[in-house]
Amino acid sequence: MASEPAGAVERLAAALTRLPGIGPKSAERITHFLLTGDRDVAAMLAAALKDVIEKVHPCRECFNLTEGAVCRICSDARRDGSTVCVVETPRDLAMLERAATYRGLYHVLGGRLAPLDNFGPEKLTADALLRRVQRGEIREVILATNPTLEGDGTALYVSNLLANTQVRITRLARGLPSGSTLELANAQMLTDALDGRRAF
Ligand SMILES: [Zn+2]
């Protein structure tokens, strides 16, 4: 990694370039906006960032992002606790949740297996999923990792991990184009993929 630039302005610009979709030019533009425009915007942004860093953490049950010990989905008594949908990231969870037809719970793995990037099983929350399943209340686990090579490999890994339990394992239907991601699917595609799930 390049050494950190010395000045505060340069450090802000350098930090911005590490955000997705922000190149050096955009970073410079945003930096100047924050410095020369309405200072309230900069203060609001700083406060909001400080808040999420300090207050938001993984749910102790499902690893969704939450400000409490348990997320609002896990603590919602109207949700169906017998079904757990396994996703790669909190963002994937949010996509499925926006499709609004699923009433079960989730489990966020925290990524997908990517051997070439040194992302191995120890970095996933799969062991915690196994412990949840072993408690005996979950009857179905829906593998909703992305339909990519790495997502499929991750689904296979989770499925093998749960093989000695009594839980039914299903996979999202192939309504989503292969190699695509949940992120690119619309609500109807996600609903169809969930409704059409099949035994893994
Ligand atoms: Zn939760």
C-alpha cells in the first residue's frame, strides 16, 4: 500500500478514492465540495460515519447489520423461524428483503469462498449457521448465494457442512441468469427464484 499523504486534505481525498466507484477526479471534486461548500454537509457526513462505525455491528444470530444485539428481522415474532435463507452479504439480504415476499429468517455468511483471493471457509460464519441448525428449530435452509462460480462453491460448502443434520437444503431457482448476482436482479426475479427453489 502507498504511504499515507501528510496533509488532512490529501488524506481525505486518498480515503475517498478507496470507496467503490470513486476515482481520483471524483475524490478531488468531493473533497473540494466538502471544504468550500456548506460546512454543515461535511459535519453531517462526519457524524453519520462516526455513528455507523460505533453503533452498527453484526447481529449475534444472523450476522445482518444492526444497532442492537439482535437485528429487527431476528427479533420479529411474526417471521417464520423454521426457514433460514443463507446469503453472502447484508446487501444481498437487503435485496431479498425488498422483494418483500419472504417471511423467514436469514443467515449472512460474510462473503463467498474465493480460494484465489485467499478467502477460505474460516472467514465465513458457516459454523455459526451449523450451530443454529443444530438447535433444532430450523427445518429448511435456502442457499441464496449468488449464481456465480464462487457462489455455487460456497453453497456446496455450506450444504456439505449441514449434511449430517436433519435440515432440508434448497437452492434458489435458476431464474437469475448464471454468473449474475442478486444485486442485479429485480424484485420479481428474486421472488420467482425463492418460490421456485428446489432441493440442493
Ligand atoms: Zn439477525
